Amino acid sequence: MVLIAGLLLLVLLGGCAGLVAVVAPRVLESVTAPVDVANGYLDAARAGAALAPFACRAGERPHPEVLRSQGQYLSSVEIDGRSVAEVGGSLTLEDGFPARITVELRRGEGQWCVHDVVIDGS
């Protein structure tokens, strides 16, 4: 009886571990993907590179403060359902002072894309 209970416990634990191994990376990616797209957009804008891989609208012009910024630190993400996300943090302006930044993202059938960038105080 103890042997059967031990085997059953081993099977259950193995199944749970397998489930975690499959589900955990997908959950992590669903949270980090909007942050990765927001960072890519801001870096591309600052570098003068094409925004097409990151922007929702063709011909997108980046916020002027982003163009003159020195970098960003994105520290929060809020995902509303499966199609809207907000990534927040700070943008280091050209004078070295930080400003609060919110990057709004949307997702249709495919990947996340930047819908809007809001910088407090500008």
C-alpha cells in the first residue's frame, strides 16, 4: 500500500513539474513581451532607426522628448485582457532629469505594438 501511494505521489509530482515547465515560460513571456516591444520602440526612436517593427501605425513619428532622451528604465507592466497593455517607468531627458513615461501597447492577431507614448510634464 505504501509503495502504491509513493508511486502515485511521484506521478503527481512529476505531472505538476511537467505542467510548470510548459506553462511558466508562456506566462513569463506574456508579461515580458510588452516591455520588450516598448524598450525596442524607445531605443529605435532614439537611434533614428525604423519604428515599423514596433509601432502600430505606419509612418509613426516618435515623441520629441524620446528623440532627445538619454535612456529609459521601464519598471511596471499592466495587461488588460489580451489586447491592451501599459508599460511605465522613467525616461532620462537630455538634461539628465527623469520624467514619468507610459507606453501604451495594443495587440490584435499578432504581436504587441506601440499605440501611444505619454510623457508627464511635456
